[in-house]
Amino acid sequence: MSERRKYEMVSILAPESGGSIEAVKNNIESTLTKREAVITGFEDLGQQKLFHLTRKHERGHFLFHTFEAVPEAIAQITSDMKIHQTVIKNMVSRA
């Protein structure tokens, strides 16, 4: 098994997620822990205007996670994030 590396993930939620932001955050974190990632940080960046329309949305609610995981888990995490209905965009990069 490879050694853990540090990663950053930005998730953009649909603006109408409204009160369910906390539920979506918990869902994202459970997805990360399911793939044996260790969450090292979280920041709620709030709602911001998007540069261009993304899935017919002009605004999005941004969540920023930092975590450590083995490289093999990143493809699985990215695939799992596509299942979430309220996540309109997601990006994982090495820190």
C-alpha cells in the first residue's frame, strides 16, 4: 500500500441546497472516511457567483476540505462525489 499524501478538495453545491449544507458536508465527509481518507481541515467558503453557468446555476455554495489519502483512493473519491445530487462541481488536487 502506498503512503498517504495531502490533498485539497473543493466542492460546489447547488445554491438551493440551503439548510441542507450541513447534511451535504457530513455526506461528503462520510464519503472521504469510507475511502480511508483522514480529514485534516474544513472551511465553508459560502455562496459565490460562478464564472460561467454550471448545470444552469449562476451561484454556488463552496466547501473546501483538506485530507490525507493514498493515491489509489482519489479516483474512487472523485467517482463517489459524482453521485451526490447537490454537488454541481468537484475538484481534488494534491496539496
